[in-house]
Amino acid sequence: MKFSFKNDYSEGCHPNILQALLQSNFEQQAGYGEDEYSLQAKKLIKEKIKNPDSEVYLVSGGTQANLIVISSILRPYQCVISAAPGHILNNETGAIEATGHKVLSIDTADGKLRPSDIIPVLESHGNIPHQVMPKLVYISNSTELGTIYLAKELEELSNFCRDKGLYLFMDGARLGHGLTSEISDLTLEKVGELTDVFYLGGTKNGALIGEAIVINNKALQQDFAFNIKQKGALLAKGRLLGIQFMELMKDDLYFDLAKHANIQAMKIKNVMKERGVQFLSDTYTNQIFPIISNELIEILSEHFEFYVWKKIDERSSAIRLITSWNTGDEPVDRFIEIIKKEL
Amino acid sequence: MKFSFKNDYSEGCHPNILQALLQSNFEQQAGYGEDEYSLQAKKLIKEKIKNPDSEVYLVSGGTQANLIVISSILRPYQCVISAAPGHILNNETGAIEATGHKVLSIDTADGKLRPSDIIPVLESHGNIPHQVMPKLVYISNSTELGTIYLAKELEELSNFCRDKGLYLFMDGARLGHGLTSEISDLTLEKVGELTDVFYLGGTKNGALIGEAIVINNKALQQDFAFNIKQKGALLAKGRLLGIQFMELMKDDLYFDLAKHANIQAMKIKNVMKERGVQFLSDTYTNQIFPIISNELIEILSEHFEFYVWKKIDERSSAIRLITSWNTGDEPVDRFIEIIKKEL
Amino acid sequence: MKFSFKNDYSEGCHPNILQALLQSNFEQQAGYGEDEYSLQAKKLIKEKIKNPDSEVYLVSGGTQANLIVISSILRPYQCVISAAPGHILNNETGAIEATGHKVLSIDTADGKLRPSDIIPVLESHGNIPHQVMPKLVYISNSTELGTIYLAKELEELSNFCRDKGLYLFMDGARLGHGLTSEISDLTLEKVGELTDVFYLGGTKNGALIGEAIVINNKALQQDFAFNIKQKGALLAKGRLLGIQFMELMKDDLYFDLAKHANIQAMKIKNVMKERGVQFLSDTYTNQIFPIISNELIEILSEHFEFYVWKKIDERSSAIRLITSWNTGDEPVDRFIEIIKKEL
Amino acid sequence: MKFSFKNDYSEGCHPNILQALLQSNFEQQAGYGEDEYSLQAKKLIKEKIKNPDSEVYLVSGGTQANLIVISSILRPYQCVISAAPGHILNNETGAIEATGHKVLSIDTADGKLRPSDIIPVLESHGNIPHQVMPKLVYISNSTELGTIYLAKELEELSNFCRDKGLYLFMDGARLGHGLTSEISDLTLEKVGELTDVFYLGGTKNGALIGEAIVINNKALQQDFAFNIKQKGALLAKGRLLGIQFMELMKDDLYFDLAKHANIQAMKIKNVMKERGVQFLSDTYTNQIFPIISNELIEILSEHFEFYVWKKIDERSSAIRLITSWNTGDEPVDRFIEIIKKEL
């Protein structure tokens, strides 16, 4: 079978997790997230954030995290602001709207939001009460285009949001990759300080399932568990989530895994760049979007699986390559070899 | 007080309606739309549409009509397609999303939708089941920009929708104005034939309140009354809606009133056009959007109320003027006089 | 045609209202409730409540008022407590659940709620976060069974709710009848003091449409207008609501009309009682539920329309008779005459 | 630590599942349920049902399954009928109402529904369109009280539902236990034939997470996957669900595990019964509700964890004991020993 660079959820989980599942399997534990492992995992996460006010909640997946967080925060007439490539806008089957809330889309070149992107939206939503009220800014880090927020950018956005009475929510399905990017100067601690809510994605970084929602704004913590249960996201065997995050948080395994994924992607990127390949966006995480000829796409397709992301012109397209915590050197080297041979 | 060209709902209702309310006031009538007047009004509307399969339902307002129709038709994962200036997108406080459905926005120059506008949306929503399923096309006639659909345009759109399995829903808050425009070749009969659902707006054309929803697609009629009740739109004294539409439908009063509004707007438009004024959109209904200098805006503002719609440059803006069934000659003549004097 | 005692919304409106509609018809007024009449009506209502913190909002009907108020107040996981005969439980097509909220039903003999009815519900809803959180108590006055709250009863319930962190909401579709009942010692002022929200029903007491929602709890007023608009309840010609409540509030017309309805019902009740008729509930408002023989039902049905409410045994049923602001002496006298003859 | 009889989700999963996770861990598999394991698991389930029209969908938990199935089937104004102890009524934080649908509660002694229970509900919901329309009957097997449906009972209910145009949905969180009860004459095949939708619960019978929804009614299968995604239930690593159900379905492991749980409970039940203990309901599955003295409760509590379910009088209460696929002989024997000693 061909090696797949299609996504970062093709394999199972980090072996430590399976080991821990085996070891704990026959223990009786309390249900619904009251087990020792969940408590321990939450403790570890809070220690890393260094914000004693933060609370942690474990759920199964990204769409689930997004819809629970957003529907929990907003009043019926309030809406979300998202960059146009935002996952909630394009890839969640209207999950947010299904909870009753509009998502306003903002076109941005790199998938990131800046105060200057948001100001016109606020200005065009002043016809009270005939329009939805923008109340929550949704961003992702790394973004759906592989780009990241620098510390200064997040600070500016955070200050802007607080100034305007907007909540700031960071989708962290690939937060590990965002924070361990070679160009990142942002830390988990800083994220905990600058956002109202964010989550640490496990599914795309070593877990079988699981996202750890972190609510930093105390006012938003009240009764949050009710929302988790109501949306069908409270696992009876919460230990499954607890064990995974406990293992991932030990000794920074979570960040090591993400860093590895980034490094593997950068190896390919750098070789292509040296050979003059252009990229759809300038990324330093585990997603790269090289623009290559149809012929090269055909040759690579014989050996690898990946998405043809966007047609550029009659002769070339951008492809998307994603590496993961488990992408070994062998497929990367083989890929590079072909590039070197063909370009 | 200054005369207002701000909207077409500033006055009460056509005198015939008040007369009918007076005459019938002490009669006992069945509640919840089962009164004689509602039955008679529905009968008159069906006769005009000449589609024996159509059913008519009377509700109070446009936002109410839009949210009931759309939430009644769509399954939870299905969404609406609307032109960017669509009322449901901008001026209904997220009423459609509040019923669980996304509204996809399409940029168009004139507020109208054509098959070529919709095709790319369908093409970019094929990632089953990760994306909402476009299922209903929402248009308005006349549009929020005052433009209208010609018969051939509506036919093309209708055929396209049927071909693609999309429902076609026409917001007719200003349907009277659309159909009686001097350039319109569309008839009520044709609208009944080419749309799955539409409504005849009363509020902006002679009634106190009221829109008559017409469902032409028999499959969409099933249990529709439940939706009206559930959304709080079933008036106990349904006679109030029945009497209004009965009067408006007698002897084509509804269309005479709309035509009058159009004519008053065209008088102003033609004078401005002769003097070289540009317009934001080329309209032939009761809304016009002339682009005039800040100085002229100031002069007109001393005598009239109207909205400054859109800043064009440092020296000029488009204003919006709306006439109604009740806009007399006097304010129109006075407005024209100033134009003639100043331009 | 037979005279109908089926309900209190069979006729049009009080003549003063039609007169005011006629007089104001050609004035230009601001839209969406910003007209002078709405402002004046709200002012009059606030003066009568004597609570300077209260805010008034005008909408079209009772189901609409109920769903807007409840969905505006509750967070997604919170629910309503209602007596079993509550209108929101039985006659609104699931309107409250359609906004996402459960309604818990409590069996009570007389349609009223007391703290002792509510305590067991609170006690059985402590399995956090696996159960909905009771947060709002919904009552009606007069109730669906025609009974009323005495001042002391409402005080006890209000204190209990405040003590337990529950909001108290009074459906006042027939509040006029409740307050003017011969046994009532409750005042509008007191209702404004003891409830978080209530409404003054117009539809069943002299208006064509309209309920005046009064929010006494300042925290619940924030952004309330957005909810009205989002649910499709903001009339473009808000003057229609304003004019009606302005007229009804002048010189206590609203209460005079309700009192008249009560008196007409009591005339019939007293005659039946004297003749030993039993009643389903002991009411002193415009609804009575006498239990009579099938033969008498048949005789009365030849002359009047009314609902056979509940079968009691093979030989008798309770019927429901409702009188209104417009029920004259003639039908009442005729009804009494038959009773006197037959019993 | 004390052994817990509190529930059937205290331990991890059957060892075969962990073994299969280990073996497959580094394989690359398609995401979102398109992996080989999910396909294989679905094939095995369909073979056991022997209904070629049935389709299988894997989700994470019971509340999630319930809310997706119900919201997918019903139109906005339609509601569910459930026995009063139904899980959706009491233990899911209003998850069904949060999707917009009312759940009507029917009191029954044993947690089961019969046509005679449902008929009065249909009869009292005929005031069209003022009431919700009952459209789906929700049952569980085994029920929340541990009781089960016999083949003849399910047949009668199924015929009734088809006759009345109602959908029949069986919550199978404990379907294994229901079908392997010593008194059960119902088969999986029969369940597939008699219900429109049901699910095979994994969480409470050997899996870490997972319920396999089976839709037998072809009309209800259309676009169902959209609903799964929209509600946040489509796992990126669907293999986690696929592997579990593949293992559970091999060689009837699923049913062997459930049978074991039932047997362990019956051992305790029989000993207690011999000694004259009364039970809250007469169950033959893995849940028993013996009524014992406060003294005995205290003694047992020193050695075991369990819920005191319902106070019977001042001197005794019913307790709930639940056994699972993993309840060994040792704790059961110890429990029996105490019973024998004390009674």
C-alpha cells in the first residue's frame, strides 16, 4: 500500500497510551470523567498552563469541542467571527449553526485574523436589533492553512477582543504543531493567558481520540459540564480520555510528537524550496502546500497518497502534504528522493 | 415634520381595510385562521395564481415567513443559498441560523441569483458528509437593491433548481412592486408555476401586518400549519390577516397600490437621470439609490428623511429613497423641484 | 348563527382601538416599535406597575411571548417547571422545546403551583450534570382552569423562587380577568414586584392582537429586543401594537373589559350553583366548567356553541363556557333562562 | 478498594480489543469510518441481523446515539413517546429537547411500553395544529429497570406502531443483556425486523466506547451520516470504533459477555429470593433491585459499592446491583456469603 500524506489521523496512537490502557484495564474506576486518570491528566495540563483559574474538560473530537464551547458561551442572538478557511465554516456540516448561531466569514490571505480584519465586521453590525451581535472570535493555531500566530499577533488580537467585549476561542486541533513550529515564540502558558478558551488536540497528535478543552475565563466555566453531557460528549468510560492525556502530558510527550511531525514536513519543504518550488502558504508546521506540475503530481501519486488541494492553472496545482507524530524517515526520504530526481 | 422616504411601512393601511375591520368587528368568527375572511382571502389568492395545487397560509411578517418556511422545508444538515444582500443574511438577527440552518452567501452585483452564481457553491460542497448540503435557493423579488427578475431569468433559475434538486423560495415582501415594475414581464401566475414557495408581502404594500405564504409544491404543504403554530405565528384572531388580504386581493388593489409606489419612485428617478445622476443599481421599482453630492444630501435632508446608504467617495454617497402605496404627489413634486433647482 | 361561548377571541377589538387606528392611519411613524404610540403605551403600562425598573415589550400573541421570554432567559441546559395544564405544555405545539428547553410537568388539582409542588422536582434533579437544571417557574393567572393566585400565594411562590435561584414568569394571557376577579386581592403593582417577567394579554381582552411583556428583573432586560427580532416577532408597523395598548391602558379600559367578562360568567355560574350544579374547578373569572347531564348539553347545544371539556361519567360531562369583554346581556340571559327551565 | 456493583462501565474493555488495537496500531487507515475495521464490523453486524436492507453506523455513546437518531428522524413539530424511566427523559440533560423535540412521558410499572399505554397519548394529541405530533416510540431493552421485551410483546408493539404511522426505536445500551436473559425469546434478527432503528451498546458490554446504530427502515438511512457529523460524533480515527465492534461480533463474544453478566446477577438474585427478599422489579438481566433492611445495607456497604435506589419505608430501601462482562466469581461469592450469613 502507498504511504499516505493525506492527513494526521491515519494511524492509531502512541504506544505509551496502549501500554497504559493495558495496565489499567481491569481496575474499577468511577465513570463520566471522575476517574483518577482524568483527574491526573487535568492536573498535568493545568500545571503546564500555570493558570490556577483554568479548568480542563476532556471530549472526543474537534467538531464536538467547537460546538460545545460555542453554544455554551453565546446567547441566542450572538454570533461567531471566523477566518474564511475556518474548520467550523467549511468542514463541520453546519454544526455551529445547528446550535443556533451564525458564523460570519472573513476573507484573509493566510487563514489568520487580525484586529483590522474584525473592525469592519463590527462596524457593519450596528443595526440593533436587526442584526446578529458578534461576540466570539474563533481562530485556529496552527490554522487550516498551516500558518501560526506569533506571540505578538495573539497579544494584539487578545487585547482587541477584550477591549471590544469579544471572547477569544482558539481551536487547537493542531496546537502542538503550532507551538513547536520552528518560528513560533508562543507558549502554552501564553495561550492560557491570552484566550478565553482553547483546546489541546489529541486526535491529530498521538491520541486515539480526545481534545482537552481549557477554559481560562472563570465566568465561562459555570455549569459547562451540563453542556458536555447534553451534547452527548460525556463518555461513561472517561478513563479512555484521561489515560491518553495523562500519557501525552508526561515529560512533554505531546510537544515532542508535534515537533517531530513539523520536522518531517520541513525536510520536504526545504528540499522543494531549494529547487524553486512555490507554496500556497508559507508554513512551518506539519502541513505544506507546494505548487507543482501535473506531471510531478502524477509521478508522486504512483508512490504516495495526498490531496490535490487547489488547481493553480492548466499545468499545475497545489498539493497538501501532512506529516504526523508517526511519520518515519523512510517515506520522507523516499519522497525527497523523487523530488530531487524530478526537479 | 419632514416627509419620510425612509421606508414603505411608515403609514397605517389602505382605508378599505379599516372599513372592513369596522364592518366585521362585532361578528363572532372562528379563531386561528378558520374564519370566513381568511378562507375568502385564500380563495382569492389561489384564483389569481391559477394553480389549484397551491395552498395559502397567512402570517404576520417577513422574518416570520422566512424562518417558518425555511425551517419547515430543510432537514437539519441542509442549508440555504442567498445573494449577499439577502434580507435573511443581514437583517433578521440570525433568525434562520436560530432554527439550525446555515445560510451561504453569494456575492452578486445586482442582488439577483443566476445558475452560474450557484454552480460554484454546489461544486465546493461535495465533501460528504463533512459539509452542509445546499438544498434551498432563497431569492427576493423585488430584491433588497430594488432590482427584479424577468420571466426568462426566473425560468432559467427554476429549471436549474429542479434539475439540481434544489427548492426555490421567493421572498415577496415587495412582490407587488416587482411584478408591477414597468420593465417586468413576470406574472403572479408564473411565479406560482416557477417557485416551490413564495409570499405576497402585505406589510409593505397597504396592510397593517401580513404576508401570504403560497406553497406550490404539494410535498411541502404537509403539516405546514404545525410549523406556523410552533413558531408563535398563528394568530388567535386570524380574521385580522384574512380581512386585510381579502381587501387587498379585491379588484387587484394589491397591484394597483404597488404600481403607484413604483410610479412615484420613477418620477424622481427619471428627473435625476435626465440630469446625469448615477445610481447604485438600475431599478424600476419603489426603491432608488441615486449617488449624489454631500451638499445635495444636506439640502435634501432639510426637507426629507431618507437613508444615506453607502459612501461612494469623499464627496458623494448613494442615498436610498423608498416610495409607498401612500406616497402622494406633493412630496414627490417638492423633491423633484429641489432636484431641478440644484442640478 | 348560534352565539358562541367557545372562547374569548371570537370578536374583533374594542371600538376605541379602531377609532384610534382610523385617526392615526395616515401619519408617518417610525417603524419597529419606535413609533409614538408604542412609546406612549409602554409609558402608561410602566406607570400602572409603578416599578421604574420594569421594561415593556409589545409582541403579537401568547405562544410568541412565551417562547421569546423563556428562550431568552434560559441557558441551553436549563428547563422550565409548569403545572400540568400549562398552555406551554399542551397547546403550543412544542414551541418551548423547539427552542431547546425541556418543560417539566407537575400535576396539581387546580392548575396552580405552590412551593410544595416544586420542591420534589428540585430534589429529583440533583444528579449533576446528567439532568436538566430547573431554572424558571411558569405560571398563568388566571390559569388554564380559570383559577387565580391570591396575593399571599404569589408572595410565597415568589419568595420561594428567589430563595432557590429560580425565575418566576407569569403568563398573563388572561391577567386582566385574574386581577379583576371578585375574589382577587392581587394588583398589577404587586405582580410587577413579585415576578421576574409577566405579560398583559391583549388578544383575549379587547385587542386584535398583542401581549405586553413586562420584564421587572433588570438583568433579564439586556438585549431582549434581539430575541424579539430573531423569533420573527418585531412588527415593522409596531404602531399597530402601540395604538391598541395605548387605548386599553387609558382610564383602565383594560381592567373594565376584563371585569365585565368575569361578571357575565359569574351570572351563569351563580344560577347553576344555586341549582346544585357541580364545577370542575371553582373559578371566579371568565371561564367556568359546569358538570351537566348529556341531555342538558344537547339542549344547550341547540342554542349555543361551547366545548364539551371532559367526560365525567356515562351520563354527564364538564363543559367549558368562556365569556369576553364583548359578551352582552342578551346571550347570557338566554342561557340562564334555559338553565332555569331545565334544572 | 471495595468492589463496585454500581454500574457496568467501571472497567476497561475486553482484552481481545486491546490486543487488536495493538496489532493494528501502526497501519495507515482511512479516516472517518472508512477504515477496513469499521467496514468489517458493519459487515459482521449486518450478517447477524440477516436484514440486507439494514445499515450500520458506529458512534461513541448512548446519549449521542439517542440524540442523533431522534433528531434525524423527526420533523420539527414531531415528538417522542417514552416510558417514564426512559434514559432520554431522566439522564441526558435534556439532550433530545436541545435538538428541538418534546419527549412525552408515560407512567408504566415495569419500564416497558405496550399499545395500551400509547393509545391514550395519541387520543389526547389530536388538536391539530396546536399540539406536538407523536411520531416516534422510544423503548429500551433491557429497560432502565432491568426488565425485557418478550418476542410477542415487541411484535405487538411493532405492529401497533406501523399501524399508527409511528417509528419504533430501541435503545440497546444493554441489548446484549436483554437478548441473553434466561427468559428472553427475542433474537437480534427479530429486533432487526421489528424496529425501525435500534442500537447495540458496546460501552456497557465489553467496549471502551461505542454503540452500533442499526437502521432497518431504508427511508431513514438517507443522509444519516450528515447528522452524525453535524452532532460532532464522527470520529477521525473511526478505526477505534471499528476494531471494537469487529472483536465483539467475532464468535458471538458480545453475547457471551452479556450472558456472563446476567448469570452473575442471577446468582445473587436467586440466593436473595430463596431467603424471601422482595425486588422492585422482577428482572432477569444484569440489574437487580432487591429491597433490604437498612442494617443489611450498612453491612454490605462495608464491603461493596452500590446505589441505594429508592427508599421503601423507614426500615428498608431498594438497592441497585449491576454486574458486568467482567464481574468475576470472587466478589459475587463474597456478596452471597454475606447474604447467607445475614438472612
